[in-house]
Amino acid sequence: MPGENITQTVSDRYARAASSGEQMCCPTSYDMSHLKTFIPEEVLKISYGCGTPAGLKTVRAGETVLDIGSGGGIDCFEASRLVGPTGRVIGIDMTDTMLEIARRNAVIVAGNLGYAASNVEFLKGMADAMPVEDGTADLIISNCVINLAPDKRKVFCEMFRVAKAGGRFTISDIVADQPVSQYLVHDAEKWGDCLSGALTLTDYMACMTGAGFLGIHLIKSSPWQRIDGIHFFSVTLTGYKLPANAPALSPRYATLRGPFSRVVDERGTSYRRGVPQTLTPDSALVLSQPPFAPLFILSQEPVTLDQTDLRWVAVLPEQTPCVWTGDFAHLAGPFLEAHDDDHHIYRRGEPLEICSKTRGVLETDGYAPHFAIINRAGQMVSGEVVNCSPNGACC
């Protein structure tokens, strides 16, 4: 289906929903009781998304926040509250009906927040050609919108352009655990349902790094729908546009603490647990970002760890029988590849079938933030217990 047809179909679908109050089907987790205290019902009833990117402690006072696909304005208005009267929020949407509703309610929200004037502006534009100057946004948010864009690579390149050096994004979207079939890709109705345009998690995150973002990692995930064996699930991801120059006294070495036994970062550098790795200034900038902090020791002198060191982190599987129940793990952390202590190799975005014993490992604190786990079983599973060999060969 040509891109311009997709765009028009999606815009018409959301315009109809805004006019009729139709409930779209994406999963959300808004705290409506909180939002009702300052956002009018007209906005709340047409709020569609698959996450809460403005409500995840990602917005800071005084920042400039850009919302791609702002719709009726719910995320912009929450961001407006969080940045405070000295901050600025920009919403971009392609649908006139949505923009009209958002603009009408901006003054009301400002009054409810006690602001002298609204700090939110809504602009008409496309996600792949945003009417925003280079280096504008401290934070870019988006809620189940990039999925709807025909050319997601262009969207991520636009995001990189408009982000400030040192800026970041937090976006929620729907992805798939395998490539979407062509009959779905050419189904106009399912584009508006956030199905036909879904990329695999692998391709989605690769588009982000291809645009220049680094340190991309998972904030949260949840299953959504299954259609003809394809599992769709929502993810909220954060990544960074790093500053151009590293600090003068940036760390010279990084030592992986664990729980992974080995990882490969987004630039292809390999780190083994306990072994100091020399850093370039750029690599030091990457590893200084939040998702890496619990995993590495950054230092001016090389630091070597062994299993007797309290900083060494490992999570070994229980030496008990395991059961296969249809679980698949997707690495969504800030690495292209990661190894555990039970001979598994996880590659970013690629589903790897795991047994109950391995799931127990991945649900521990050190591993859990980096994985989305999807169950592919179409019905309850009653598989037999498997006794694992000492080297973990069963799973």
C-alpha cells in the first residue's frame, strides 16, 4: 500500500474516532483519576496509546518536550504539568480534528494548573517531516504513533535532528515478535489498529541506532494481541543523543560486573565480566548513561574482578527440573548481544525460547529490566518436567 494512502487512511480513522468518541484498541495504563484533576473530559475520552511516556518520571522541570502524534493532547498536558511554567511543550499531529480539540483545551489546562499562559503549542505536521528546528527538544515522547508511519526510519532520523545534543526520547509503541505478513500490511483497517505497520523489535531498535541514538533500553512491556500466530506487544523504550564531546576526565576503563557473563554494545565492543576494557571517549559517554550504571564499573585505572569480589554479579539457574511452557525472551536492553551463565546467547529483539528455569533467572532484578517475555502458547501447556544436565543443555 503506498505511503500516502496509509497516511490518509490513518488520519481519517482517527478523525472519525475523535468526532464519534470511538474507543481505539491500544492498551494504556493512564491514571485517569489523576489526569481528571486538570485535563477536560473531551481530551480524556479520545486518548489513544499503548503506554504513558510522559508519566514515567522521564520529564524534568524547565525542559522542552516534543510529542510526536499528540492527538487530543493528553500526553502534552501531563508534560506541561511536569515541566512547569518555565518549560515548553510542543505537540505535532497530522489530523485537524485532533488539533482543534487540543488547542481548544490548552487554555483550560493552563488555567487548571495555575499558569498565567499555556506553555503548550500544537503544530500540524508529519512525524517524518516535523515543523521543528534542529536541536529543539530535551525530551521526545510519542505514544503508539510511530507504528502508524509508513517510513519509520525517516521518523527516527527526524527525531535525531530535532533532539538537542545530550537529549533523549521515551516512546511507547506496538511491535511484533515476527515479521508481519503481507496480507496484513495491505489491510488498510489494521493500519489504524497499530497492527499492519508493526516492525519486529529487532528492526525497530535497529532503526533507532541507525538514526544515531545510543543506549536504547526497555522501560516496560506488555502483551497485546495475537493474530494468526503473530504476537503484538507494547514496549516503552528510552535512548540518547549523546553530546558531541566527552568530559575532560571521562573514564578510561569499564569492567562488566554482571549479571551477564558477556555483552556486546551497540558499536560492537565486547565486554567480559570481570575483565577491564579500554574505553574511547565516545564509549565512556555511552556507558555513563543510566541503563549501564548497575552493570559496569567505570574507572581511570583498570579494575579486575573475580567471583570473590562483592561487586561481581552472577545469577545461576536453580539445579531443578524445568518445564517448557511457550515462553520466549526478547532482549531489549542496551546491548546487541548478551550471554548468561547457562549458555544462552540473547540477540537484541530476537525471540529465544526459554524454559521455566531460565525464566526464573530472567525475572531476577539484574536481568528483568532488559527483557520482554512473550508466551506464544495458544492454550494451556502441560508439558513434562525435564531434568537438565549439569551444563544446562536442556534449556
